[in-house]
Amino acid sequence: MKRWAAAVCVAGLGLSGMAWAEPISFEQAANVTGLAGIEVGADVDYAYTKVEKEGLPKTEQAFMDVPVFVRVGLPVLEAKVTVPYGTAKSTVQDNLGKNSQDQNYSGLKNVGLMVKTALTLPVVSLGAGVDANFPTGDPKKYLGEGLDIQPFVAAGIDAMVLKIYANAGFQYRGDYTFSVTGFDAGGNPIVDQGVKLKPGNDVRYAVGLEIPAGDVLSLHAELLGDKYGNAALDGNVIDNTAGSTLKLVPGIRLHAGPFKAKIAYEIPLEKKDDRPQYAPAADWRILAGVSLQFSL
């Protein structure tokens, strides 16, 4: 998610960012929307996770986010506002497999704001910005987390038949209070509504390739990496919660005039047992989206 607010002089802001390499699964690209350019769209993010560890309740979770966004080209900058609606389903089963507790929620999630600037050259583009998510969702209903601030830098290369893009940043992950479902000795479900978590901060990086396949289609392959610090519960640092995740995201983008559409599938590459405990990683994820671009 998102860092470094560096002021970079912009060249060619009258050009739309559509001519440049554009990631399909992460937002921190090195291109910007042209001055007075507007993009309006919506994405769909569906993620599924199953947790089965000895001595712990079996848990299945499914999340679907539908973020609606507006991207606006400003002098020197681009700004993007995201308002996501989400659904969450969590099923927790006791250690004996005899009792289960279902939780289903829906509502507003964390609202996002990203501001970035870019330097556009004939072959190379460079960018920097800040991506933030504000705690407007309810973490007790799996609909949000704490304040999330991510400064980032980005770069892209347009080699005509092959486009390469990459970014790196630091994500501050603020604390929040969430609920935990468990079972008492009699197998009755118990929900603790007052657990305060400070998830580990995240150093992240991403690199991707875009290959044009005709006039309107492009093929994508992206690698996303994260390195998390230790988390803390109620102010106490939890040892061995730090670690890394690595994901491969193949996808396809359609770009016909002002209309864009995308679909991708996220595949985790680390072993499931090696995944950091409080990392926002899923067993599998489907990403899709549509948008329209126009100028004032």
C-alpha cells in the first residue's frame, strides 16, 4: 500500500497517462492523468482464506470489496479518491468440529486518497506520491483497519512491444480494535470485542510487465512483495509475527477508447504456514474493474 511525497517537476502533463505502462493490481504507477483528465470507475476484489492450524479454531473468511473511484488530473499532480463498499463473511469452528459461529457483515470500508506527481520522458517515467486509507470502516465487522499511510516512488519504461513498471514504498499501519471469536469449554461461542492490534509496518515493492496483444488488449504479469514487522496486541509485541509475502498476479486489460476493463488472479507464492500472522494475504484473490476516461 503506499510512501515518499517527493516533489518532482512534471513534463508533458497534457498527455494522458493511458499511453504509459499501467499496473493492473497496484495503484502506485509512474504515470499521471493529464491536466483536466478524469477517470471514473469501480473495481471488484474478492478474496478467500482458510486457516487450519493445530490447537486453533478452523476459520474460513471471504471478503468482497467494491471500491468506486474518481481520478482527477490537477496542475503538477494527480488525485484519486476511493470510496469502497465491502462484504465480509467469517465462519469459525471449534477444535472438535462440532460447533461453528457465522458472522456476516456489509458496509463502508476505509476511504482512500492518493496524491502523486510524475516526470514523463520519451521512454522513461518517474513518479512519487502518498497513498492513504482512513479508518472509516468498522474493524469489528471486518470492514476496515486503522490509519494506513504509504509514501512511494515508482518508475516505468515504455519499450513499445514491452512495458515495464515498478514501485517501492513504506506502509505505516495504524492500530485498531477488532473482535475475536472463540469457544468456551462447553463449545459455546464467545466473541471478544476489545482486542487492540497494532499490525506490523510494511516495506513493499512491486514489478510488472505489460505486453500489448493487438490494439485493445494487453497481457500483464506482476510480482508483489511485502516485508512486515512484528505486530502487537494490547501494547505487547508478539514475537515471530514478522515475515514476508510474495504474490504473482497474471491478468488482462481491455482498453478501447475511453473505456477500460481488467481482470486478474492473485496467486500467493510463499508457503501458507510461513505467512505472517497479521499480513493481509489471502489463499487466492480475483481482481476486476471497469472505468471511463474523459477530459473537461
